Amino acid sequence: MPRPGAKAAKKSGAQAARTTRDRILDAAMKLVARYGIAGATTKRIADEAGVAEGSLYKHFADKADLLIALVLERLPGIREVFGRLDQAAGRPAAEGLAVALEGMIEFYTQAQPIMAGISSDPGLLRLCRQRFMETDQGPHRAHEKLAEFIRLGQQHGALRPGASPDAVASLLIGACTEFASLARLTGKTPGGMSKASYAKAIVAALSPVLSPGGVQTAKKRV
């Protein structure tokens, strides 16, 4: 029979471990944005998190494992982006898509520094691909979820029947990544627009394939 207080102590220890792990991930996210993946050394991450460098290896096998966890756990979730569309039910399709795009621009703005660093390291890229396959998580989910959202809208008259949801999703994601790339590399945005105004302008450019009277449905989550 467990000793009195043993269960509480075990729970407290698990909570402390989760808190340390979260601090490490938060520190890594901050330092990767500031120094890049190469500059975000384990020593810097440990110092920022307020732990000994050796403590990192109690929670992550190596730096690669830490960075993969960062991608899977700390980047803003695409599912959260589409959760915002619950507020857009019944609005014209253009308004619903603009809400989604504004969130996706933020996603790619934060994702690019991490993904660029991973892509430039063959070993780390190989590990990430393996982890993405095992968990069915990763950047590909952005396209899949947006295409499915558009496909659902098409069923409710928001998109002309002949349009390809996958092609439309690719066009929209490409626009989002360009906004993030230009802002990061030049400090300027396309046309000097804000995220919100840019998202609306991109959707307006799709007017030939959006049904004028169509409404976007948000009843079924993607």
C-alpha cells in the first residue's frame, strides 16, 4: 500500500518535470528566433531556462530531439487557426478565408526560422521527417487542413464546383509564406499592408472562384 503522501509527492514531481521541460522549450523558442538554430546552443538554452546544461538531457535525447519537440509543440497550431472560424459561421466565404489566412501568416512567421534551420541540416532534416511520419504532424498538415476546410465550404456553395480545393489551398499558403518571408528578410510587407489587410486582399484576388452568394460553414471542425 502506498505511503501517505506518496501519491501527492509523485504528482508534484511529475508537475515539476513538466514545468522544467516547458521552460526549456520556451527558452529554445526564444533563442532560435534571436540567434538561429546554430546559435541557440544547449548552453545558451540551459542558461535562459535557468537549469544546468545536463538537465536538458533528462528531457530530450539531444539537441535534435529538442528542436523536433519545438516544431511539434511550440509553433502555433493550424487547428487553433481554424478554431477561429467558429466565429465566422454564416458569413460570406471571403470573410471566413481571410480569418484563416491572417492566422496562417502568423504561423509561418514563427515557423520559418525554425524550419529553415532544420532544412539546412541533413541529419536533423532526416530525423524530423521520420518524426513527422510517425506522428502525422508537421508543415504538411497546414495544406491538408486548409484544403479540407475549403472542400467543406465548396459543399455549402462557398467555392465554384470546378475549382480544386488543393490548388486553392496551395495558392493561399504560398501567399502566406511570401508575406512571412518578405517581412523577415526585408522588414517590409507586400504593399506595406498589415496581416489583416493582406489576408483580405489575397482572398479578394480569388473572387473568380468564390461563389458570390456562398457562405462558409464552420459547423464541422477540420
